Amino acid sequence: MRAQEDLVTEIDVKQAVSLAKDFAAKIYENEKIVRLGLEAVERTEDGKHWLVTLGFSRPWPQAKPRKQEAFKTPLEQALSYSREPQSDREYKVFRVDAESGAVVSMEMFE
């Protein structure tokens, strides 16, 4: 007779990545993230979790100076800044339970 632990099925790496991507897409839905993609994946030493690192961009406005700023007064320079979208890449590590498939945490990538 097999032990109960042997009967537990675990999610594989592809499932872990898919679950992390779905979670990220839902949690950031209102922030309109783009270019969501896999950066890295690994199993924790104890085997209980998948650590899925995802990268994505979200458009944040950033002030950018226009040309010929050197010829303007400081007030003119401040008033001439335009707001343009910026798409810096962000990275998050999602901890996915290897048994249940639940995303149990999301952390900043360091």
C-alpha cells in the first residue's frame, strides 16, 4: 500500500509558469501591463514551491525635457516638460505551491 504522500500529484514547471502568468495578468489588469514574459524558474530546495520570475512593462508617465533646454530660464524649462509614457521593465518572483498550484506570494526581484 502506498503512502498518502505518494498519491499527491504535483504541478510541473509549465503549469507553474502558466499559473504565475495568469495571476500576474489578473492582479495587474488595471495597470495595463505589457510584454509579460518568463525570465527564470526554479524549484525551492525543499521542493514545495516553484519560484517563477516574470518580467513585464507598464506605461508610467515620465517628464522628459524638450530640445534646446539650455537656452531657457528655469521657469521656462519647468513649464516645457512633456509627459510621455515610459516602459521600464519590472521583475517579480511568484512563489507557486507545487502541490496545489496556488500562487502564495509575489516579491520584488532582487
